[in-house]
Amino acid sequence: MKKQDTTEEKIIAAAKKVFIAKGMMGARMQDIADEAGINKAMLHYYFRNKEKLFDKIFTEAFLSFWPKINDLLDADINLFQKIESFCHSYIDVLIENPYVPIFVLNELNRQPAVFIQKIFTSGPPKVGKLLRQIEADVKADKIKAISPVQLFINMVSMCVFPFVGKPMLQAAFGMNDLQFRKMVELRKTEIPRFIIDSISK
Amino acid sequence: MKKQDTTEEKIIAAAKKVFIAKGMMGARMQDIADEAGINKAMLHYYFRNKEKLFDKIFTEAFLSFWPKINDLLDADINLFQKIESFCHSYIDVLIENPYVPIFVLNELNRQPAVFIQKIFTSGPPKVGKLLRQIEADVKADKIKAISPVQLFINMVSMCVFPFVGKPMLQAAFGMNDLQFRKMVELRKTEIPRFIIDSISK
DNA sequence: GTCTATAACTCGATAGAC
DNA sequence: GTCTATCGAGTTATAGAC
């Protein structure tokens, strides 16, 4: 929590909470005003309209993890280390922001073009180096033959999916919130191990 | 396409398309009426209100894959065969219904309790046998030690995630629709191979 | 900057003719 | 069963006082 607690900051905090919980279409300006403890008119005074406010929140949510993840992919470390650090850091970020993935994926599917445009202007994916590392290690016979793209998708899938499927997984396996949390924590080391076991010769 | 093309069927087809594309909150009754080429009042004549219409569509979408997947998990085949058949069949279903996962996950996160209730009444997850198979194979030293739950989550994650993250993956790797399709097709065999490589001794 | 009041509009739902 | 017309609730957005 910041010392500075201006109206604008209160609005952003409230809007973040409401938009992430209900999505662009489900959220009501009144909900956000209530959450912020201010008047509805203030929202328009500061952000003009709902669309602009949403855009602000979405961009902020997206930037809360994208640059960090992106830099990890571009780091100068060997493949196994990179897989470990990526999974560890990514899951840490997701634990801190468990509802962001479904929020982002939802918007991604609602307006793919707008979304992609936003990503590429705010720093395009730096996945190239990782793909080349995988390819090089395959050629050097350090790991089994595998498509770099497939491997990358496997890694991201295993990190992200549990967060978007949480209620279903909890129901299927009878996990309460604490147990779910423990299970996800474990994945920080289990996913790298699973991947490395698979590709090691 | 059926020969029988009653108004009710036209409504259901239109509602499915619109709801899956825009979700419960984003969809408009007018959109559905337009898509069906009929009048808005007809929607209420046949389904009373939006909620009931949505429920119909959601249940139908959910049942379009749930029972099939569920039965696969419960089949009497060995572990490796089960992993192969599950990934193959699941991805086949997903290719046929690529927008269903984000639709379902969205609803899942919007109203977890309602959703879970619905699942359990329409046939609870039959994941038990698979988990016991994994456990048994670990004990019998047929595969490496791994948590059955973690392994299951890995498998489902790798199958489903590409479909919810499609636009992002296409952008990141510069894939057009055909290339994406090929990539996903490949995963029907790549995911089982990846998993089996990982857990084999 | 902040509030109250209300305009302007969207959308689900209904009435009633045919 | 199907349509047109319209109501009424709920929401975004604005006007205007303080």
C-alpha cells in the first residue's frame, strides 16, 4: 500500500478488482464507484468513459507480468536453467495474480486484433533466443529431438492452465484453497523436472 | 446439417454461436435473433428468458465433450495407452469445438459454485481410476515417481491451453490458421510422447 | 474536485394484432 | 407461431450546483 492515496489511485485499485473479477462486460461503473467509496461521476471525470478505464486496467494488468516473463526468455543462461527460472518466476507471478490469466485470455479472445496490437507495441515477445537454444541443444545432441515451439507451448501450458481451471481442478480432486496453493507451489519445481526428464538423453 | 430446420433449432444454433463468441454477459438477445434470422420476441416465446436460453446452450456445449472425455479416463486399458487415447480424442474434440474451452472456463470462473453443481449432477469426474493406475505403476517401478494429480494436470494443461491461448501463440510464432491447425494436430502424438518420455524409466 | 440529479440510451421482456 | 410496437429496468454519461 502506498502512502499517497489519491482519488485516481482509489479508482484504479477498485477498477482493477472489479474488472478482473467480472470482465469488461460484466463490470458495472456503479460497482467500481462503490468499491472505491466514491461517486460514479468521478469515474467519468478522471477517465472519461468505461472503455478508457478498462483499457487502463487491462494494460496495467498485462504489463504486471509481460515484461518480466519476456526478459526471462531472453536471458543469457543455459536451457535447463532457463526452464527452471521461467517456471519458477512465472508461477510466482501467477500466485500473486491468480485471476489475471483468465481476465487476459478472455480479452484476448474477445478482441484478438486489438490485443495483439497492444502486445507488440508494448514489447514484442522475445521468444526467439529460447527457440534457438532448444534447436542448438537438439543439434548438439544434448537433448532429444523436439520441436522448439511444441516444447515452449508445453511449458507455458503447464504453468498457466491450473490457474484458469482452478475451480474445476479443486472440484475434481477435492482440494480446498490451501491444498490448491500447495499443489501450485510444488509445480514451480515439478514442471521443470517433468520437462527435463522428458528431453534429457 | 439436419433436414428438420425448425425455429427452435435455428434459435439454438444461433444462440450457440453468439454465446460462445461473446459469453453470457457480452451476448445480446438481438444478436441472437439476427443470427437466427427471426424476431427477438421468438426467443422469449421459446425459452422464456436469456438465462434459460444460456443455460440450455451451456449445458449442451459442456455435454458435447464431458461424457466422452470422462469415459476415456475410466477405460480398462494400460496407462500409456490411456494417455495416448486421451490426448488424441480430447484434441480431436477441441479441434471440432475450438471456442468451447474459453467459453466454459469463463463461465466456470464467473459462477464456480453453479458450474460445479452442474458438472457433478451431469456425471462427476471419473478420474479415480487413472490416478490409481499411475500410483500402481509408480509402486511397481514401471514409471518414475510422480504425483498422479500433477501428472494429470500436466496432461490436461498441454491439451487445452493452446486453444484458449490461440491468438497469442499465433502472434508470437507468426502462425496463420492453417499452421496453427497443423501444430495442434501434431500435439495429438507429441504430448503423449513428451509425457511418456518424461515418466519412463 | 466532488457531489446530486437527470438525461440519453441499451436491452431484456411483454402486450397484443394477425 | 410470428410479428410490430413499446414498456420499464438498469447503465453509461453529462449538467450544473457547490
